[in-house]
Amino acid sequence: METIITNQATSTPSNKVVLTGRIISALCVLFLLFDAIMKIIKEIHSMQGSVALGWPAEQVQSIGVVLLVCTVLYIIPRTAVLGAVLLTGYLGGAIAIMVRAGQPLYFALVFGILVWCGLLLRDEKVRVFILSGK
């Protein structure tokens, strides 16, 4: 029996890369938490904006709870990928609403990209999975 040993060189990311990922993720989380809390407490500007986009006023609070749960999952390292996937779905819905309402969709699109960039830079397993294609 012959054993073949391969030495795969794995480069560890610099602290600057991980720090950049954490900063991007933290900025995204701060905005998402702010948005979720404003919806949950039914802050008047949040309510007016949501109703103007076509959401029934009685559903805005539920949307805030969904956003809060997705964001908390994104914050926890063990569930960060699930949180990112759920936030992607949430932001995809936001894009659909913006298109339907005739509003610019770039903010939600860029925000979704930033959520994944932050996760990619701060989590080595995600980086290896996405960049290696395995």
C-alpha cells in the first residue's frame, strides 16, 4: 500500500483582513439592528416609509422581528452563514419591493454584497469554501 502525502499551502489571512471583515460586518449589523428596532417599536418615520412602500401598517412590526432574528443569527459565529443567507433573502425581498415601488434598489443590493464581504473576510471557513469552490 502506498501513501501519498500532499502538503497544501494554506495562507492565513492577515489581521488587517479579518479586522476589515469585522468592521464591515459591524457596520451592517448596526444598521440592521437600528432598522429592526425602529420597526418593532413602530417608530413613526419607519412606519411611514414602510407604508409608503406598500406594506400594511400592522405587518411592519413582524417584518422588524424577522429582521432582528436574521441579524442576531448573523452576529453569532456558529450561525453566521445561516444569518447571511436569511439576510440575503430579506434584502432580496427589499429589492423586489423597491422595484415594484419604482424606487432605487442599489442600497439593498450593495448592502447584501457588504453582508457577504464582511463574512468572507472575517471567517476563514467561508473564505476557503467560496474561494476554493469546494
